Amino acid sequence: MSATITPVDASGPDTAPPPGLRLRRFVRPGAALLSGFLLYLSFPPRPLWWLALPAFALLGWTLRGRRPRAGFGLGYLAGLGFLLPLLVWTGEEVGAVPWLALAAVEALFVAAAGLGIAAVSRLPWWPVFAAGVWILAEAARARVPFGGFPWGKIAFGQADGIFLPLAAVGGTPVLGFAVALCGFGLYETYRQIQLRRAARTSPSEDTVDTDTDTDTDAGTVAVGTRPRPHPRGPLVAAALAVLVPVTGALAALPLVDDAAEDGTATVAAVQGNVPRLGLDFNSQRRAVLDNHAARTRELAEDVKAGREPQPDFVLWPENSSDIDPYANADAADVIDGAVRAIGVPTVIGAVVAPETGKLRNTLIEWDPRKGPVATYDKRHVQPFGEYIPMRSFVRLFNSNVDRVSRDFGAGTKVGVFDLAGTKVGLATCYEAAFDWAVRDTVTHGAQLITVPSNNATFGRSEMTYQQLAMSRVRAVEHSRSVVVPVTSGVSAVIRPDGEIVAETKMFTPDVLVEKVPLRSSLTPATRMGTLPEALLVALAAAGLGWSALRSVRARRARTE
């Protein structure tokens, strides 16, 4: 007589999972958030660029072997951990809703990267494909929606890092790719070392771990081993993923050159300051204009007294005259008096208000004898700052949209002014974040770049330091001096090697006068333009396609 034993369902309603298993489910989500937060900490004003490497290493551990849908969720958590603190300045004066909405939307691109990284993580040489996927997501984020929002590209956190020379090789995509590749490579190197160590201590000397990170809806489970000697190839590949970016950065050092190929120019950057912080800084527009005019006249007195050298030209910041000098004779007289006092061409940042049509965020070249002789209209105007898309819908969530009562329109011409014989490229504030907006000026002959900006809206937040780091990367990318005049700071003069040679304090009237090298040679990054980014996107697409093909073949094999 035999007995029938009925198995007990351990997953029944009366059986709770062990506490350790419950906690284990939060490990990877927590790691994803932490990896994003480490990325944030790697950005200015903190000189902690190297934290990007453990951030990507931790992200690699979090995503490797996950199913794509899990990768999407974990990537979104990483995106929130990164972008919520990075973009907190966007809510400085308009409240939390715009900040949270922006971070939530932009984190979707990091989520998409997480999905892609999870998909390619089982491929040979997966760190290479994973780094390509990250750049693919950055390329998309820099273009959509509303013209894109590239703030937070990994390259912009590397102004003090060892990888910075790679900006001259292939621009921000190659620089960001190298950082991501090195981080993923560090994790894979560690993983391969652990696998080899486990193989040596195994009862059978010829065992090897296969995919130990197989994802299920319930969590992570271990997969067995198979009797085969552990290969050295994966360890070598992982080590190369770390060594190649570092070696490449060292090899690129000769491209970082600040020699004065075309002589030098003495430039003055005026920071007039604003009467108050925040969105209402321009409620006293005349005071802002008067501040910049006063500082310019003081500079003229210092030059006459021999306390400062005579500049070849002077740069005022964006919005230094929010009163249209073409329509207001008083404003024109104030500007003209200051420019005549210093006696050299001066670039004025003005809001031009035609009788009909959209406003223009304009830079005006003002000659001391002829007055305004050339203009540049900002080509990439800022959505929700300079114009309001979907105004009636957005108003439901925040009434501050009506502070922008009249939208700005975008210019169409590349900005290069000839200032006393120096070709000066113009990229207004927000444009510095866009690769094309800065490169265009150099390919059109700029020997020096200026980024006139107005950061007063964002108070004493980290925004101004994040933007300054962009200009440092641009200096190396195109081997040009970059001058950043800002209404309220931080204004700075940057040499072609990315070094800041002079800078102001925030919300302090000041003038920087520096002699800077002029250059006309083109770096590989300038010559190639978007080609390096396109190649990295193609690399990512190849990895995703290969992963999809393997998945299809695996499903077919299971059904046969």
C-alpha cells in the first residue's frame, strides 16, 4: 500500500516571503537611484568628475542581465536620481511643478537608455554597446521635444576630468562615450575577476559561471555552472574597456593647445549686476542697463589712469539692455555714451521688440563712431522661458507662463562679429548646450567664442556653474578662447585648454580684462561635426539589433 504525498504550495496566501527576500527586491532599485545621484554629484560646482565612473559601474551592475522592461524601470529611477537634483534650479522662482515635470520627462530618456543597456548586456563586449546606447539616448534628448534639452550630458560634468581632451577628438559624444565605457568596463572587469576567483575555489577546477544574473519578475535567481575552463577573453575585453578611453584621452593631449596662432586680443567682459534676484530682476530694466553702462564708463576711467589695459573690444551679457535701443532713444543714448567712453566696439545684449511679430533676443555690435552696425538673433530660443509651447494647456498647471506675455522668435543666421579685426563667434546663453550652435560659429571663421548669458532668474543656484562648465568643454572641443559675460555672474575668461584665467563672484558688479590667444585651426571634432555621434548611434543600433536577433533565435529554439 503506497501513500500519496501532496506537495505544499509555499507561495500560498498564508506563507509570507522571508524578510531577506523582501529586502532584496529593493537592492537594485536603490542602486539605480544611487547611480543617478552619483552622476549628479560628478557635476559642477563640485570637482568630483571621477564619481561618474563608479556611477556607471553601479548602473552596469544594476542593469546587466535584466529584462528590457525591468531595465526601463531601473533606468527611470537612475534618471530621477540624476536629474531631480541636477535641475532643481528650474524651480527656483516658478515653483516645484515645472521642475518635477521637466525632470520626469527627461528621465524617460534615461529609462530608454536603461532598457537598451539591459538588452545589450548579454552580448560579448557589452560595455561598448552599452556606452553607445547611453550616447544614443543623449542624442535623442538633445533634439526632442521642442528642439531638445541637452542639459546634463555626461560630457558637461568632465571639465576638470582626465577625459576632457577627447572633446577635441569627437566633441561631447566621444567624451561622454569614453566616460560611460570606462565605468561599465570597471564593473565588468570586477565581475570577471570575481568569476575567475570563484572558478579557482570551486570543487571542480574547470567550472565556469554563465549568465549569473537572469531576471525574473520575482527578482534575481542564480543559474548553474557548466564544466568548462573560464576563458580569459572576457577579462581582457573588460580591461580594454577601461584602458582604451584613458589611453585615448592621453593620446589626445596634443590637441589641447592654447598657442596664439593668430596673435592675441585684449577683451573686457562687463558684469553690471541686477537690482534683485529672480524672475522680477528685469522689472527695473533701466537699472540693469545703467549698471552695465556705469561699469563700462568706470573701465574707461581705469584705462585712462593706467590701471587697466585698453581692451580691443568689450562684451556685455545677454539682456544687458532689455529696453529696445532701436525704439527707445534714451536707451540708445546711454549705450552710445558708454561705448564712446571706452572707444572700442562693444557687443550689447538687447531685447528687440518690433511693432509686430515676435520679440528678438539680439546681440548688437555697437561701434563707438557709427553706433549699431551688426546684429545676431538667438537661434535656439528656450521653450517655457522665451516662448511658451501649448500655452493654454501649460497655464492649467502654472500661471507663471503669462510672465512671458509675448513669445520670442528664433534667428536664422550664424553669429560672427568682426570686432577690431577679431572674428568673434556668438552663442547666446542656452545655445552653449547645443553642439551645432557653437560649432557653426567656428566653421564660419570665429577665432574666439563668447557666450553672453543672463542667469539672474536662477538666483544663487548651481545653474551658472553647470553652464560655465559647458563653456570650458566648448573651449577644448574647438580649441578657442571662450569669454562668458553674465549679468549677475559667474562671468569668466577661459583659455583654449579649458582653464579659467579670470572669473567674477555672483551678484557683484565687475569687469574682467584679459589678453587671450586667437586661433583659427580646426580640431578633429570641429571638422567632423555630427559624424562621431552618428557612428556611436550606429554602434548602439547594431548592438540593439544583434540583441534582438539573439532573442528571436532563442525563442525559436525553445519552440522547436
